[in-house]
Amino acid sequence: MTFQPFSAPDYLPRPILAEMQLSRLRTIVSRAWERVPLFRSRLEERGLAPQHIDSLAAISRLPFTVKTDLRDTYPFGLFASPMEEIVRLHASSGTTGKPIVVAYTQEDVDVWTSVMVRSFAVCGLHKGDIIQNAYGYGLFTGGLGAHYGGEGLGATVIPISGGNTDRQIMVMKDFGVTAICCTPSYFLHLVERAAQLDVDLRELPLRAGVFGAEPWTSSMRKRIESLAGITAFDIYGLSEIIGPGVAIECPCQDGLHIFEDHFYPEIVHPETGEVLPDGEEGELVLTTLSKFAMPMIRYRTRDITALIPGQCACGRSLRRMRRIGRRSDDMLIIRGVNVFPSQVEAALLEVEGTLPHYQIILTRAHGLDQMEVQVEVTPETFSDKIGALEALNESIADALEHVLGLHVQVTLVEPHTIQRSEGKAKRVIDRRSQS
Amino acid sequence: MKLHQLSVFSENKPGHVIAPCRLLAREGVDIRALSLADTQRFGILRLIVSDWQRAKSLLEQAGSVVKVTEVLAVEVPDRPGGLAEVLEAFEGTAINIEYMYAFPFVRGEKAVLIFRFDQPDAAIARLQEKGISVLDSGALED
């Protein structure tokens, strides 16, 4: 594989990278201080000013930014650029209706494109590759992020977006697609559908998949790779930081390289916020080092991982994080869709008037996430007529599908059969890693 | 005339129907009639018992959801066409039968069926008009 100049930052000697990071950190902290009132007031409360950031280690003195900060300042409260300089807005789903809005200047879009270009290059893609981009296009960052990255690389991008599996398979076959981007669960679905249509993906030119937007297990990766005859790469990102392209797996498949020249990672204890050393598991905290429109300083991702000590066999100097296995908050990612238990509660409330005891059970069947909601029958909802109970079952399922945009299996269960716990209710049983 | 039927929600799993029956047996409540309506996923256990108020509170204390419904116990001639005669009484009326089940109780030549009507009072009037006898709870005692 020929070395591409845009990949040079992947191999920077660590001292030079650290110098670059510090210089960018100071610029971004000053920018946020000058332009984001929430950030400034938090610094002032702590008696801090930008000049106190005199080393990379000093970042731990800065306050965290959390998801609710974005919601509380909805829609534009954390922007550091005037609208005339903002060229793009994206939004991600929130718990209760209002999404989280993120903004990009042209420079930000260029940085995003550059990290996506580098991501694809790390996966061994190049000019001449035909990339089928099956991430959803729209407010979700996945679609456009991968699109610009693929074009920036000089590859051919097919902006097919998500859904319509039969057409995806036809395009993959007829257009000679060599790489695909989508959620891993959707790809597994695609693989299974292809088998039904007598299309053997192993015989197609397809050789790489860049999969992200939801956690997936190693066993799922093995399955994908053997069924489709491809290498499956894990890509990581989140809208609040930039979108996909924060970190990417290399062919060693031993952790994801973080593009540290743009995103500064820390691992903190999820409860105390204390910074943990490399190798220890905790919550990933990211600081955007070069984002103009919406600098994120010490953003709590809620993703649990660890930074892997030592250099990767691939030779890149960028540090790696372990693949994300779980999140510290209650957001569920089901087939790439963000689902919060609070949305399930809202739907149940709407149908039943009061909130019954319920539990969400997640499993994986045929490669796709399956969501079951068990709902205890209450004296109010119970009827001696089968038809009435079936209608209840159906209206709950409809309300859930309406709110979540996902098909949900609803099961009515006897009262007191869902385990009660002390303190915070255990609303979710996730068995996806067992299948 | 009307009987109080208890309905208990039950998941369609092994052992789920026996629990309420066992409880009532232990507490000396007689089950006079029983029917199980079920789908693949859940079932409804319907009971006519000797003391419905006590049975209801026992079942509720044990954590069940219990619904009380008024049903009618109707005498049906125990011969071919006997049931048809009863059903014909409602042809052309606005009264609907929600469901029915047999009562393991025979009075002479008559079988007894439990009917759940959407309008129990109208149903009683209609049955009496047709000369079909509706039993009251006392008649069901041994």
C-alpha cells in the first residue's frame, strides 16, 4: 500500500504531537472562554483562566461538559461562531423530544472530512475503491460524514443511504462495490438476505466494511468476516465531537486509533471524574482540539473503554482505545437507533394512563438487535376478554414503534414478575453480547 | 341471578395456572367452574367460586390481578339441539355473547353453561321471556 501524504499525522513522533496538541488546546480554550458564556462562567467559578492551561496535564483542571449542557442550551447556546460562519448543522436524538444540535464551520467540515479520509485510508481503502455508503443521510452525522470522507479519499461513493436491503444487494453486486459503510447489525441483516437471494458475498469484490454507530462484539465481527469474506473495521465517533471519524481500527484490529491531533482523549472514573492511567477502564472523555463552531472541552462520552498502552504493530503513533463494549448511561443503541428507556415510558404512559412496571430485554437474532418490552398487567388494564388484552398488546406495540421508529415485541406479564430493585430500577436486560 | 366470575391473568407458561387453584384449595374456597382462555403468549383463568369476595382478596394478596365480571348460569337441555335453542334466543337482538363455557354441574336433565353477555340484564330478560331458566348462585350449591 502506498503511503498517502494526508496520513502523515498518524505517524507523528509523540513529542511533536504533544506540542501540537498543547498549542491547539490553548487556542480552543481561549476561543471557548471568549465566546461560550457557559464555559467562561464555569472557569471563573473555579478561579481559572485560559493562561492556566500551560501543559497538557493541566487539562484535568478544566470542568467537564456533559450531554445535558447541550440540551440545556438548545439549540445554539454552545456555539462559538456566528451563524454566518456556520455552514452545517446536524442533530442527534435526545431523551425527550428535543435533539442535540451541533454546528460546523467550513474549517470544521474540512477537519471532519480529513479524519474520515484518514479513517478510510487506515482501513486500506484508496482511490479506485467503490464505497457503498449505507449510513442514513440526514441529520444523523453518519451518512454525510462517510460521504465526504469517501469523496475526499478520491474513491467512488454510492450514496445509497439506509434501508431497501434487496436494492443494496443488487447495487453491491452490479456496481462492483469494494467497501461498505453501515451499522454492523444492518450489515449482518444484509448478509442474511443475500444468502436468501442466492448471492454469495464472498464471491463479490467487496473486501472491507467500516462499521460503527453501535457497539458490536468480537463474535459478531467473526461472523461478518467469515460470511462476507471481508475485513470488518470498527469506526468510532459521536455527533457532539464531530461525527464518525474520531477513532478507527487498523488492520491489526487491536483497538481503535484516536486521531489525537484533533481529539484529545482521557479516561476518567465514571463516578469520581478522576483521570485514570492508560490501561485502566473508565469513561472516555474527549476534547476537540480544532473545532471552531462548537468546541467541546472534556466532553463526557459515557462510553466505557480504556486507552491501550504501547505502540501498535502497524507503526502509527496514535494511541488506541479498546472497542466500546458498553455505555455508562442508559442510552441504548438498537440497530443504530438511539433509544432511551424514558421514551418507552412515555409510550406506555400514553397508552395506559399510568406507568406500569416494565422491562426492556434486548437480544440478537439473525444478526439483528431484537427489542422486547415486558409489561406487567395492572387491574386497570386487565380484562376478562382475550380480545381486549390483545388490543392492549397491539396498542402498546404501535405506540412504541411510533416513538422509537423500531419494531418492538410487547409481552404482557403477570404482576410482580418483573424484578424490583432497590434504588434505580433495572429497566434493561441486554443479552445481545450472549448471542 | 347474576354470578360473580373472577378472572385472573396468567402467562402462558408451565405451572402458571395451577398456582391460583392451589391457593384457593388451601384456603378452602371451592372452585365451581373454571375455564382457561389462552393465546400463545398469555391466558385468562376464569373462575366461579363458592366465596368470590374472599377468593378475590386472597388472590390479590398473592399478587394476582383479578377482575370481577357478572355472568349468567343458564340451564340448557342436555340433548342434541339444546344449546342451539338458547343461542337462538338472541338472534336478531342487540345482545352479544362475549364468551361461554360449560359448568360441570348437571341438574337432572339440564346442563349448565356460563355465559358472559355484554348486557347481562337484557340477557336475563330475554332468557326469561323465552322460558329458559337462569340460575342464581344459591342453585349452584351442592
